[in-house]
Amino acid sequence: MKGYDMEEGYDIIGGRCGWCGTDSLYVRYHDEEWGRQVKDDRVLFEFLVLESAQAGLNWLTILRKRDGYRRAFCDFDPVRVARMTEQDVAGLMLDEGIIRNRMKIQAAIGNAKAFLSVRAEFGSFKDYILSFFPERCPVIHHFSSLGEIPASSTESVAISKDMKRRGFRFFGPTICYAFLQATGFVDDHLEGCICKSRKIG
């Protein structure tokens, strides 16, 4: 699982998927968010920003800067982010609360504009994502080990390709798959994880 810090050799730790280890922030994220289906477009935009920022880094690094991103990117309001200017970019390049990568910051603003276009066309970003899934339903996998979890999927490849066509950046098939896992369009909790029996929807 690219971007996650996994305890090598441990598929399940303390009844949970081994990738979250024992770090309290990671454990809380695993228990309370990862794999739960997100229906709120604002939260989907939040994960779009955060997952795009993750490219080349690990997810825990991003989680630790989440509050900084929330402050820097207007509480993840895509309308306000889409209005940000190069002057705002220059200011964010000095913000230690986020990853200070100019291309990623500019991508977040451009992605906000593309996000709003998708929402206008499909009614919601959630409905756009679901349009790539059979019967418009999330996918529930039944993996027993971390090694079985793929880095991408047919859906993430198709979504990433379409999003690139629509102007999104830093959202390749692997980042897209991580987004789908995080927002519950794909449930990759392992068999034996305390979250596996939780219903999606």
C-alpha cells in the first residue's frame, strides 16, 4: 500500500489493519475515517487536496499537517480555493503548516476549479465517482493480508484518466486508489479487522 507506513510482517495489529501500526493519530484515522463512505462533497474535496499533496510522501506526514491544510485552503471550501491567486500561492509557500511545493499548491487551486465543473455536470462529486462503479455501488474486498491489497484498480485507472482529461493534477491511478480507499468507495479493511463488519453507506 503505497504511502502507508506498514509494520512489516504484521497484517493485523491490535485487531486492526497492520498499516496503521500503533501511532495514535493513525489508529484514530483507521478506526473513524478510512473506509467509511463519504457522501459530503466538501469532505471529498478535502481528501482530494490531501491525497494529491501526499504524492511522493507517506500518509502520516499529511495527516499531521491536516489542520494546516484546513487553515491554508479555506476549510476545504472548493469555491473559495478556486478563487485563490498567485499572490495566495506565494503566501502559502511560506506556510510551514503544509507541504511547501509550488506545483502541489497550484494543483490544489486548479483541482478546485475542475472539481466545481464536475459537480456542476454531475450534481455532486460523489455521483461522478460512483458513475465509474458497477451498479454505482462501493466495492468491498475480502483480503486477508496487506500484500493482497492492490496499488490501483480498474476503476482508479479509469477515474484518473478521466480526471486528467478534465484538468486535475497529481491524481494518478495510485493516488486515486488511495482516495477511493480513504473515502469508502473501496473497502480494503482486512478480514479480521475490527472495522470490517462495519456497514458501508
